Amino acid sequence: MNLTTGYNQIGRIKINNNTAHSGSHINKNSKLYKTSVEFEAIFIKQMLNAMKKTVHKTGLMEGGFAENIFEDMLYDKYAQKMAETGDFGLATTLYKQLSASKTLAASVYRQNGNNL
């Protein structure tokens, strides 16, 4: 199968409504979901770092290099916990989108007479 054939068949594929992309089932133990949560944590960490840069320090309580390392590790944990709670929703959205793409690709592959 070439790429053009697979692309042209995408519009003809019917996907079952019980698949993960419909929102009815999210396998939180799957590798895809765990990776989505890790990606969300990285995104949140970048957001927290950008927010931290807007806070101006007076120098009165300057901790130096050790404080910078501690704050970085603290923000890593904040981001990890925020991602694990699922309140942002980025991991869930990524999971749904990627699992739908995975289901669609597998359907195209099977329709061309291939087995996974």
C-alpha cells in the first residue's frame, strides 16, 4: 500500500463509537495515556517557568545557586502533580486524538488486507 491509497481510504472508514476517541473510555494504565500525562507535565513546567520569570526578586532573601536548583525541582513536582490530577485536560485531549489516529491507521491497514 502506498501513502496515497491509505489517505484516500480514510474518508470511507467507519469507526466504532466505542473507541477511545469518543470519550467513552480512557485507559489510564496505557502507555499512550501515561506519555500524554508526561507531555502535559512538561507543558505545565514551561508555563510555570514563564510565570516565575515575571516575579521580581528584591535580593533581600537571595538563596543563590542552591535556591535556583531547589525551585526548579519544586516546579518539576508541581507540574507533575498538576498533570496527574487531570484538571488541565491536555493529557486527555492528546490521548483521545492520538488513540483516534491510531485506530484510524489500523483500520486503513486492515482494509488493505494486512494484519497487525
